[in-house]
Amino acid sequence: MLYQTKQTIHALRSRLAYRRYVAQQADSLERLAAVKDIHRGERCFIIGNGPSLKQTDLTRLRHEFTFGLNRIYLLFPELGFTTTYFVSFNRLVLEQFAAEIGNNVPVPKFTSWENHDLTHAIPDFSYLFRHNGVGFYGDVGRGVWGGGTVTYVAMQLAFHMGFQQVILIGVDHSFATQGKANKTITSDSGDPNHFDPRYFGKGIRWQLPDLETSELGYSLARQHYESAGRQIIDATIGGKLQIFAKAAYDTLF
């Protein structure tokens, strides 16, 4: 009985929070509705930030639809182009780098409604309602689940936009830094876990990965895409993730 009561209270709070989101984020909901199925039948690349990006010829992506995540903008000067879309959900990232994102990411951007106070002055941000309960949301106007990784949020956005095929690169699913999932630490040296040692370099706070939760999310994403006749392919060079069908990156062009 106590458990059922707690669940009822949680569900009620969630519904009330979503109503507040709807009331306060009409502009975001309009933008999200405008991109619903806008890329129906096309393919996109979700670019993770693992070290394998250093072995990946990203210049091939200049004319592809792409989702960049968190500090992907560190690569933009080298590439000479930006990603098509940008997603950052983690509050610690935005607390430390919102200004850099505003100055370096001139594309449509997506984050959690909870981060509005950090990014409201930055143009082109749309805000997503974050659900605490596990799920895959094919219509992100209804919200998203974080799934332990911003990559999972990008998968929900890609589905919402209608992409038929999603290709993962840079999703190494392997970290040199070990510790309890979601624990916040401060780096004391260069970052060995991402494509650039500055990514979460010395003095930067970040949360250790939750690989178990992310695998749950990825499994839900695979089921949802396949049930809709769509596909997620993993073309990460040397990646450790075993949820999705694999493809050699160079064969995709």
C-alpha cells in the first residue's frame, strides 16, 4: 500500500510538472512540432565524443545530417563545419560551458527544461521535458527519458524528426576513468576518455558514466526503431557497445 501511494504521488507530481512545462514552454513546443518528421526517410549520424573520433574521417560528414553532443564544438575549427543539431542535457556541462556553447554552436540546440536558467539567453535552444521513468519517447513534445547518456536523448530526437537510419560514431562505450556511476569528480589532468584532452580536462567537474543505464536505454531505442521499420547502426571504430548491428564506417559512403 505504501509503495502504491508513493507511486501515485510521483505520477501526480510528474503530471503537474509537465503541465507547468507546457504552460511555460509554448515556443519550444512549437519548434519541436515544426521538426516532427522533417527528415522522414533520411539518415543521420549521432557523433559521440569518444577517443575513436581521432581515428574517424569526420570530413566525410560535411554534407550529412549530424547530431553533436556536449563539447563537440571543440572539433568545429578543425573540421571547418558544424553539426546540424546540438544536444546537451547534463547540467554540470552547461554550468561550466554554456557561454562557450553560445559562442561556438550556431545551430538548433536542445536541452532539458531544467537547464533553462543556464541557457535562456542563448539563441536557438529548445527545451525538452525530462521524465524520471524509464521509456523511449518517439514524440519528444511529450518529453524524453535521459537514459544515462545524452546519446539516448539524441536517439529520441532523431526518431521524432523522422530519420529512417541512425548511425553511431564515437560511441566508444569504454572509459579509462573508473568509479561509481554518476559520481561527480573533478579532473586532475588531461581527459583520456574523449576525443580531446581538454574535453573534461584539469579542473573540470563531470559525472562518471552509467554504462548499465545507458545499455538499458540503447536496448529500448533498438526495439523502438525496429518496431517502426527503422534502424540504428553502430559504426564506432573499435567501440565496445554490443547492442546495435555493426558497420564499417568507410563502407557507408
